[in-house]
Amino acid sequence: MTEIETADYKVWYEAATHTIKCKGSFRLNGVEEYAPIVQLFNGVADQKPPEITIDLRDLQFLNSSGINIVSKFVISVRQRGQIALIVLGSKKIPWQTKSLQNLQKLMPSLKLVLDE
């Protein structure tokens, strides 16, 4: 699975650049509703690319369940030990500045890039 699209959000994987892109709003309820997104993320990590970029610059909203899912993915990538992780965010989207910086606490080698 390399793309998930609903009325509220879209998640897709660009294999050429090892980039997972997220757009819209993640307002899903709990782990079960996030399962397809988790499968996409884990499927990318299972390919063991040298680095994975998660582009969240077009993700307007991420609820606490979504933050939990992203955090668990970051920990999973850290534990694998062979994959560099880059997270792209935007300072224009209020939740991203604080929440994305917390990911660096979970994986100190994570590279966080926040656009103006």
C-alpha cells in the first residue's frame, strides 16, 4: 500500500525519494482507525531505505492518537538503528512547532526541518 486517501486526509509514499507525505487533518479515533496509516509507515521502514523523510508540511491537524502513532513510528525506526529519519514541518501550523520537536527527544539523531 503506497497511498491512502479519504475526504479528510491523504497519505502517500514516494519511493524515489523515500518520502512519506501527509496532507489534510488526522482526526481518527484510536489505534484501530490509524491502522492503515501505521501499515503504510511500517511498510516503508520494512524496506530498510537508508533514510526516510516524513513530510508533514501540509498536515493541518494531528490529534493525540495521531501524535502517539507518529511517536511510536519514530521509536521503531530508532530501534532498527539503520535508518536516518527526517521530519519536515511548518512553523505556520501551530501544533507542529512544539509536537515535532518532541520527536527529537525520542530519537536524538532525527533531523527536524521547520519551514517558515
